[in-house]
Amino acid sequence: MYIAPISSLKKTGMAAAAGIVALLGAAQASAAPPAEFARGRVLIEARAGLSDAVLDKLVKAQGGKRRKLGQSRLHVVELPPGLSEQDVVAKLSRRPELKFAELDRKVRVAMDANDPYIGSAWHIAKIGAPSAWDRSQGGGVTIAVLDTGVNVAHPDLKDRIVPGYNVYDNNTDVSDLCGHGTAVAGTAAASTNNALGVAGVAGSARIMPVRIVFKDSTGCYAYTSTIANGITYAADNGARIANVSFVGIADSAAVKSAARYMKDKGGLVFISAGNNNIDENVAPDDAFVIVSATDSSDNRSSFSSWGSFVSLSAPGSGIWTTNNALGYSAWNGTSFASPVGAGVAGLVMALRPELNAAQVESLLFSTSVDLGTAGRDPIYGYGRVNAAAAVSAAASYVPPVDATAPQVAIAAPLGSSSVSGLVPVSVNASDNVGVARVELKVNGTVVAVETAAPFGFSWDSTGVANGMNSLVAVAYDAAGNAGSSASVVVNVANASAPVMKDTEAPAVAINNPVNGGSVSGPTTVSISASDNAGAAGISLSLSIDGKPAASGKGGSLSYNWNTKKFAKGLHTLGVSARDAAGNTSSSSISVTVR
């Protein structure tokens, strides 16, 4: 990619400088990646309740070795040479212990080649940002830019940068390989009121550069694995927003899973709709916000893709922003519509940090300017984002009181059926607002917790005695309302094993929050444990700063931690596990309350 330097161009305040910029060569715009997916690896997600030991066996049966992505249940499976990635995906997709298996597809950035353009900051006034800035400029919110890197030395970005990561090379080099990420970062959060260049939509927000790409002779590309890894990294390290301006990722199961993981932590993932000028024919999903592009007349940008998956639209034609040459350029593409939407979300989150992801999303949708067909449509989604209206609505927003409990039922296994070994358990759960998590209980003991639909578990029945055992699913919403399923009683019929003295301690870990991370507001503390003698005999206890906080039995423990009652700063969470034979183990993490 080539970007003409415009170091001599300056702006004072919000007045746009003008310049002629060559954005992309035709070869970059039209070149197709030489390979459609990564060779030698695939992506999988384990169902709740599946132990690491069993997962390793499944992976090793295909000759593979797994690598976990952050604290999620996503894994990259590295394969030996000579295996067909498609065949491995087909085999693993049939395993009931896994949510999915998919190829690690190669994707490209979502920018459009255009003729030289005289840029201006027209989009700032169009979305009502100056009015919104009277109440919020995004201070305190971190926006992760998952892209080609960011030029952290740019004068309009350097004061906004917080430490990031290069997930492709597994190091801290976030320098911009192709210039795209620097432009995206400036669109979202270039500094305001600094008498330089441009103003980002959320000019006081922090920018977390997360490089997800590699560069070859045709340009910069990412894989769905690096994107999912980047989203997980952002969620685990305090980002409330992640922007991913890449084409062809909205139907990736791995990216959806990572986006749900971030949403469960209170964050939102913004993704560009694409620049193919077609209906992308991708099913809508509430895991992320898909953004199409509009021009200065509120028409669909000529290059912008559309489809039922679009949830929001934003300016994306001729967006004046930062470039890798430490200057400023005009850019076209849904790549730049997406960070405009992300920046508005940052304004809302900064004003009302206690709102959850779904509430922020709802405010963006309900206050957008309805274009095209009334209501949500495949061109503009709910409408063109409106920063002034969104921030104004957020200021007076009173969350409705939710007193309705979720509805939940166990769909499989059926009552009175005989089961053994690893048992797939399927649960149907719904709620008037949304299901936050589902717990699977066996004989009253929580054995697994799932936070995203479809709610499925892999229950190790060897942890209970042979005979009739009771399964119950309990669903919770964000307000804490709980609904329980009817009990499903099944006959466990496992082969008897010789009795041996148990000297092996259980394994225990705090899965959320992440060690060294930061938390604010209501936070779910998730604990998992396993033991060679089965999960039923495990006793768990959680402490916060050495004081008991919660206890339970089984392979999982979930605790709603109200961090508002704790002083800001560093706190220690500790967990101990004891099995039926008296063997004990413990683990601890440190997190910062913001």
C-alpha cells in the first residue's frame, strides 16, 4: 500500500486542510489473496464443562496440538504436515464436545481504492459530534484498533496510545505495516483540541494498537485466528471497544465467539460491512455491530456492501484522518465507517460507564438517523449513527427494571435415558432482555457454566455414581433474575473401575477476570476445577483480599463481584479446591479495580 506524505498540510482546530492523496494502487484493491485459509491449523471452541485432558485427546486423535486464545474457550489447533485442513474440520465438526470447528480463513482490510481526493472533516458535523463533545469526549474508555498496526509517533495519536500487542508475531511491535491501522485509529480517536490536523470522534479515548496482520507482496492480510485472538486480548486487557475493519469475517464462528466473549465483559466489537458493492448474504448476529458506509448526502457509499447483517451505518466516503507518514489523508471504505461508529460508542460509554454492552448498543440503534426503508433495513441497518442524539439519550437514560426471569429447559438428553462417559447436554434458554449465563447442575452441584448461545455442555458423567442422577439448568439474566428448568433424571451406566488411593490434587483456575487485568462495576468471577476422581467431590472457596467471598461444590463456581464496594487499585482474588480424598490446591490472580 502506498500513501503519499502530506506533512506540510496542517489544520487549526476543526478546519480541514486540503490535499491530494494517492491512497491505493489498483493492484492492492483488486488482488485476491493467494490462499483462502491458513495451512497447518484450524480453529475450534470447546463446550462448557469439557476438561483440558479430554480436549487434548480429541485434538491428538487428529495429530494436532492446541493453543488457547486468552481466557476464552477458543483454541487454535496446529496440524502436522500432510493433513487436509478441510478433512480435520469435517471430523471435528461432528464431535458433540465442540461448539464448532472451522478453517482459519485469510481476510483483507476493508478499504476502497479511489481517485485523489481533497479531504475535509465533513463527517464530524454530519454525525453531530461537536454537540456530543459538550458532554463527552470519550475520556476513560479504551478503543482497541485491530489492524495493520498504528504509528504511535503520530502527533495526533501519541497522547492517546496505551500499550498494545502484536498477536501475529507474538511480540509488542505494533508499528504499522501498511498504513491502514493508523488511519482507522485517527478516525476513532485522534486527539481533539490540540491545534493539530484532525479530530477523532472520541478524541479523549485511549487507543490500544493490536496488530493482527502479516504483509506480503500484495498487501496486508489477517487470519480469523489472529482476529479472534486480538479481540480476546483486547477484552482481557481492559478495552471496552474493539474495531476490526476487515472483509469477510462476519460469518466466522471464531470471530463471533470472541466478540461474544468481549460483550460478556461489557465491551462491543465493531466490524466493517465490506467494500464489494453487493449483498454479502451473511445472517445477522448480535455478537457485534456491522457498519455500512454513507456519503456526505446520507446515501449509501458506492462501494459499500450491504445485507441483513448490517446493524448501523456511518460516514465512510472521503474521511479525513491520520496517515502513516505523520500527515493526513482522505480515505474511502467501510474501514472508516466502522471506527466512526466505534467512536460514538466510546462517547456513550465514557458518559455512562455503568451501562452494559447491550444498553450502549441499544442507545446507538434507537438514536440513529433512519434512512431508507423505515426501521432496520439491509442498506443502513437501524440508521446512520448520530453522536449528538446518542450522547443526549445516554445522559437521561434510566435502565428499565427487569423483574422477568428467563425461561429454560433441557432439550437433551431425554429423561430416563441411559448415558455414559462424556454426555452432550443441550439447553434452550430465552429472556425478555437477554440470557447472561446458564449453569448446569448435576444432583444440585454446578458442573459447568455457559455464557453464550447456543447453550450446550459436555458433562463428564464419570464424576457421579452409576444409577439415576438429576440434571437441572439454571438461566440468569443481567439483572440477576434466575429461572430453573424441570429436572431431567438420567441413568448413568459407566463401567466400574478398580478402587485406587487418590493422591492427586484437583486443578483449579480463575478464568475471569484475567490476571493483571482491570475491572469496573459488576464483574462475574468464573472459576473452573477438575479432578482425576471427578468433579462431584470438589469443594471450592473464593476469597477477595484474603476474606471469604463465595463457596460451592463441583467443577465450576460463579460469583457476581460488585467492585463498586472496593477501593480503586490492586486486589487479590484467591481460590482453593479440595477433593473428596482431602487433596488440595489453590490459585490466585491480581486485578485492578478502576
